Amino acid sequence: MNRIDATFARLRQSGDKAFVAYVCAGDPDFDRSLEVLLALADAGADILEIGVPFSDPLADGIVNQMAAERALRAGMTTRKVLDLVRAFRHQRATPLVLFTYLNPVFTYGYQEFHRAAAAAGADGILLLDLPPDEAAQHTDLARGEGLLHISLIAPTTPPARAAQLAAAAEGFIYALSRTGVTGAHGAPSASLPAQIAAIKQHSKVPVCVGFGISTPDQARAVARAADGVIVGSALVKQIELHPERAADAVRELAARLIAAVRGA
């Protein structure tokens, strides 16, 4: 069983919700990025999303944009991201999802990237800017082997398209709490439970909610409605603010968020 599926099976048995943490690979550099990933795993994160640094991260807010810039300045490449995955996998078994845009994957070689990433120890991939109907029209963009493809569904996704995405989903569905780009914002929408229920009508995989969740209170509120909570920018901000003690800073915030999710 894929590590993502096994993790959600374990959480269902214990009655817990998932905490999914996002950080950008190579931020602020390779070694400290590995320390951050290990710290998140040790804090109790159930799944780690690793951003592949890219020069034009159109779905990201300023915090994650700057993280990608720091990583690229430090010499991070797509191949080094896989080295980072491999280094992490030698020490921890926490599931890893690669959070990326199509360009780095396509440049690497679509099928080759999937094979190399799976061999390195990745479990899933979220391709932010690859429309599923576009992939269906191009055989070279058919689903690659070895990685579960995570579907992204926004509040504004038309119902028919959301049903299509949900039905084809693997691992878990990444449901956006709002439209726009990543980054902290106010309390979760009151319509979130209805949004999740609509998605679940068409899919059996768990639904995790992200975009804008930054405090324990927000994480707790989302966990009451969803199968998991995804936090990125708030953790990445800790790396920006405390680069010399990035792992400790991220661990401290993650521990508070995880406690809120577990107590939902």
C-alpha cells in the first residue's frame, strides 16, 4: 500500500485528522531544508508536501514565492529536490508529496521524473497547473507511474468539473479554503462543510483543506469539517524569520497546530 493510503487508513482507525505540512525544498539551503523536514516528521506531521522551487510560482503568495527564490539562489534544482527526498527517506517514513508546476517536470521528462521521484522515495505529486482535460488529450502527459496524483479543487470549480476531479482523485483531495494564492487570511469560510460534503459525493478518498490556515484555532475549525488540514505559508514564514534555527522554529509552530488538529 502506498504510504499516503496507509497513513489515512491508520488515521481512520484512530479517529484522528491528518496534518499536512508544506515547505519549499532547499529553503534556506539543502542541509537546513532537510533538518526542517525531519523536524516536521518528528513533530508528528502525517504527510509532508515538498515544493519544487520554480521561477514563476503563479499559485503562490509572497511568502512561498520568496521561499522559492531563496531556494533557487542557494542552488536548488529539480534533481537536487530528488536528492533531498532520498536523504529524507533514508531517515524517516513519513509520506512525501511533491508540490510542483508542470514546467520543471516537463523539462526533466514527464515519465522519467515520475520514475525518478518514486525511486527516490516520493509518494505523490500535485501538479498545480496541469488541467486534467489537457492531460487527457496528450498521451505524454498521461499519469506517470509510481506517484499518486493529488487533485486540487477550488470553491469556484464548476460542479461538473469538481465531480470529474474528485472521481479521478488518488491519495487525497486538496480542497482550497478560498480562491486566490497561498498565504494567511481570516477565519475559514462558513460554507466549508458544504463544500467538502459536495466533493465527497463523488470520491472515496479523504478531503484535506489548505490555503490560508495559519493558527491553531483555524486548524481546529477546519479539522472539524475536513479529513485533514494543510498548512504551508505559516510554516515557511518561520524559516524566513529564523533561518539559523529554522528547524526548531518550524517544529514549535507545527506542534501547536498538530495539537489543535488532534483535539478537533
